[in-house]
Amino acid sequence: MVIVMLGPPGAGKGTHCKRIVEKYQLVHLSSGDILRNERAGGTELGKKARQYMDSGKLVPDQIIIEMMVGAIAAAGGNCVSDGFPRTVVQAAELDKELAKEGKKIDAVVNLVVSDDVAERRITGRRSCPVCGAVYHIDTMKPKIEGYCDKCKDQKLVQRPDDRPDVVKIRLKTYYEQTAAVVGYYTNSGQEVLDINADKTVDDVIGLIFKKIDSLVTGK
Ligand code: AP5
């Protein structure tokens, strides 16, 4: 099964993908996490991506397509793609690559969230640099303030692109380049599952499971 998760920064894509992969036994492929790992490893790809990510811009299509198409193929086409595609060019390329393997996207989940909620979520996000666990200073607090629950004495950090000035640019980039991906899928006959993501994490994941289940079972 191939699920594509769409939505602006802070919509909750990463948070909900973690629950989706558990339920449907899929591999979680986050383009943002893969890029951050490349950066942490000091690779050429990571070095190229850095300037775009830290300024809230998109990494060029060619780099991302190569990286994500390879990752999806390595997952045997059983994955949730989180953060890819993010342009119409990327979306068309993904369709083309899946068609070569006789596959297609099974579900496109589109998390819809207001800008102020997205901004509050991103600027309050903290994560563990070791295990990648994600917290929020108000809505998903760790047991001990500032420290990871799992890695105990590991201090939580804020992503460099989660500063308020960069968040504004990321949201602008989303409306200018990524929002059109929803229209691309609708126009190509692919059903888009719109989810009101302003609700609590439990409410949102409940809505997502309900819609994916009904798509899979046809009921
Ligand atoms: P990426 O890492 O993908 O960032 P993003 O899309 O901006 O998404 P975020 O990770 O900020 O948000 P999210 O929706 O996953 O929210 P989360 O679940 O963490 O990309 C980073 C950069 O990489 C891009 O800017 C670009 O440069 C580059 N890039 C990546 N993919 C690319 C591509 N395909 N093409 C070109 N460039 C690419 O939740 C946020 C916070 O809110 C958390 O603290 C969470 O606990 C909390 N929260 C979530 N849901 C709820 C809820 N329902 N209620 C209360 N709190 C909630």
C-alpha cells in the first residue's frame, strides 16, 4: 500500500504517520527526516539541502525525486510518504515511477489546518536529536521539561527551521508551491481524503483511520 500524506508545515504529518505505519504495517518515509539524516551525516546531499531547508525554501525537485523514488522502491512500495510530493513535478514523477512497477497511490491524506494553529505547533515543537521523538511545549509535554522520555538525560532541541521568521517563509512556500499538489491529484481522478487537523491528535488519527479503512474495504 502507498499512502501519501499532504499538509502544510505543522499540520501533524509526522505525528500521524507514526500511528499509520503501526496500524497498516508500512514503512515511514519522511523526506524531511531523510534530508536531516543526510545533513547529520555530512553527505554531499545533506550539504546541498542545508541552505534551502534553513531558509524555508524547497530543495530542488531533481534532488528530492531521486532520493524519494529510491527510498519508496527500497520499501517495496509499502510505505507512507510524508512530505513528498511537494510540487506538481514531484507528484507527476511519483505517479510515473509507481506505474513502472504496476503500482499506484492507494490513499492521499490531506491534513487541513489553519495558519495560526500550524505556527503555534511548529514554534512549540521540540525533538530528541538521538531517537527523533517529537514533543510540544504545551500539547505533548515530556515527563521532565526539556528532556526526552525515552533517552532520559538527552536534552530536547528546536529545529533550526522552526524559528518564527523561517516558519512564515515555509508556510508561504507551501501555498505557492505545494497546495497545488492537492489539485493535481483531484484533476487526475485520485480521491483526496481531506481531514480537519485542527482537532486533537486522537481525534485526527481517528478520522484518518476511518477514511483509510473505508477506502481499503470499500465500505
Ligand atoms: P519537513 O520536515 O517535511 O517539514 P514540514 O513539512 O514543514 O513539516 P513539519 O515536520 O514541520 O510538520 P508536520 O506536519 O510533520 O508536523 P508534526 O507532526 O511534527 O521538511 C523540512 C524541509 O525539508 C522543507 O522546508 C524543505 O526545505 C525540505 N523538504 C522536505 N521535503 C521536501 C520535498 N518533497 N521537496 C522539496 N524540499 C523538501 O507536528 C508539529 C508539532 O505539533 C509537534 O510538536 C506535535 O507534537 C504537534 N501536534 C501535531 N498534531 C497535533 C494536534 N492534532 N494537536 C496538538 N498538537 C499537535
